[in-house]
Amino acid sequence: MLDRRGFLRNTAGGAAALALAGMISPGCAAEYPDAVTDGVTLRTLTPKQYAVVRAAAEALLVGLPVSAAAVAASVDRELALVGDPVAGDMKAVLGLVEHLTILGGRLRRFTALSPEARLRYLGTWRESRFKLRRAAYMALRAVVYYTAYAEDSTRPVTGFEGPWTERYTIPVYPVDFGEVV
């Protein structure tokens, strides 16, 4: 049950975090050449947001036969298809993850951390006492895992043989429905 104090704390904290995410300039501080070097034409994400998704995929998908670049490109494509408000919310999450590393005891941006340090940092979001941080972590993890396991290269890991149209050839027969009036 959420009491008055809890409601005020959650809404004030969430509003402050989202306001901070909105104030962070999309191109501040560093260059983010990952999309260019990966040969990806971005549809909805900025180069910085693409780099954050790619860095999260590098940390979360250790040992999976899928590249972080392929996952980040898929996330960009999916967010372009789904549009706002989902894309806008995910962009806010990416901005917070990139620049609020100080909350996890790091002085460098998320993309500047090693994959192991990124995973530990994401763990602080997963275990946070703040619902907003936990929800942001779950959203980022879900979108990274969803796009990773949708890639054909992960089929051996999941045991998915592929859609039936790839496995079976079904002959086409003409059907006579009789006279159509």
C-alpha cells in the first residue's frame, strides 16, 4: 500500500529524474562514433543513445552468439517502429543510465566503463531502493534481451528451430469454391 509520503517521494523523485534526463543535452561531452563504425543508419536513436544500448548489450549478453552492434541496431529499428511514447521513455532511460553513474559510485560515463564495471553498475540499478531506477533497469534489460533472442544467431542457445515456413514446404493446391455470386 502506498501512503501519502511514499506517493510524494516516488512522484517527486521520478519527476526530478525525468527532468534531469530532459536537461542532458543529446550531444554533450563526448563523441559517440559507434553507429558510424558499425555502419548503422540510425532511425530514431541518437549516436549517444545507440552507444548506450550497445554498451548495455556488451555487458548483459556475455557468452551469447550475437553482436552488441546487431542488438543496438535492432533496438533502434524496433523503437522507430513503435514510436512515442515508448521510444521517448526508452530514450530518457538511456540518458539516465549514461549520465547518472555517480549514483552507482562511478565517476565515468556508462559507455566509458569496462563491460564488467557496466554490469556491476547496472546491478546497482537492479537492486536500487528507488522504483524508478529498478523499472529503468528492467526496461533496458528487457529490450536488450528481446532483441538479442530475436536474432537468428541465438537459435542454437534457445533450441528454436525457426518458423514453420523455414522448415516445411507446403504445396499450393487450387481450391474450387464453386460459383461465387
